[in-house]
Amino acid sequence: MEIELASGSPADLHPIVGAKRGLVIAPDLMGRRPLFDDMAAGLSASQTWNVVVVDPFRGRSFATDTTEERHAVVPELDDDEVVGDMVDAANRLEVEPVALVGFCMGGMYALKASASHRFDRIVSFYGMIRLPDKWRGPGQREPLRLLDHAADTTAILSIVGTSDPYTPPDDLDALEAKGVEVVRYEGAEHAFVHDKRRPTYRPDAAADAWARFHRHLAAT
């Protein structure tokens, strides 16, 4: 069901009776859509979790809703507002602990949200480790620098492909140097896990990555 956060941002909430934990999902550049609604519903039912999907664009309307249009808007986003919505959504789940998982741009925000100290476990699927130049703006901070303020970087898991231009080897080394666990999938490209319709999807790697995701959240 759709709920409204304190900021006015919409979010998709999937509660379940007897929830064992909460999970906030930060979607990719294209934001909330049936793909993530179905993901949240499936995780809620199969794992007995309260799950919520939070849109980083805060319900903003797009004229064409193309990737190009969304890329152009990212520099206007403010970290405090985006992460604030994630924290608010976590508080709406009415269960503890609460984890955070993000994909692509959402994975970058998952790394940034480590500084909030709100989430017990964080998983970043191919999230940008350094802010892409085209996304720089007054409200955007560097993910690596925000990790310096994380309560425990060992509670963060980064899942990446070695052929992903958004997560080059030097960035991965820098992420590991912060104490983050980095799992590399040889030859995998960007977005190889969460969307079966994409040409970069790799079923075997995706299955293994999801298994690692579940083990990471279970290690509390």
C-alpha cells in the first residue's frame, strides 16, 4: 500500500503480521515501479519482514521519464532529504532491527545512509562509490567520505560486477579500505542482479548475490 512520509514523499509499504525485521529498499535511477513493489512484496511474504520502498525523487513528476531526464535531476537532490526519507520510512515499519538495501543509484544512497546510524545492516548492489561527475550538486556528498561517519562499516556489503564502469577497481579498493565487504562478480556488468529484463542480467550470479544478501541480513 502507498503511504506518505513526513516530507510528503510517497512510499510503498508491505507489512506482515509477526514481522521479524524491517527492510527499506532504495530503488535505482528509475525509482518506484512494479519491479520494486513486487520485490518488496516477495521479500515480505517469504522472509516475514516489513518492507518499504522509498523513492529518492520524492514523488517528482517527469515530462518524459527517460533515463536522461532523471540523470539531469540527480544534481538537484539533497542527501539530507533523501536519507531523511529512508530514516522516516524505517521508523514507519514498527519493527526492529531495520536493514537497508539499494540498487544502482539507490546503492549509492545506501552507502551514504550509513552515516545516519539507523540501519543495522546495509547492502549496496553496484552503488556508486564516488559521486559521478554528472551528478554533482550542492546537496550531494561523496559516499566514501560519509562512510567515515558510519557506526560499523563491517555491517555493509557491496555487491558489484568487475565490468561495471560505475564501480572501477580503484573505487572498490577504496571501499574495502573503509572496512566494507566487497563481493566481485567477474565479468558482470551494471545491474546484473535485480531486473531480469535487462540484457546485463546474469541468473547464476544474481542467485548467488541474493543468497549473500540474505546471509548478511541474518548475521545480526
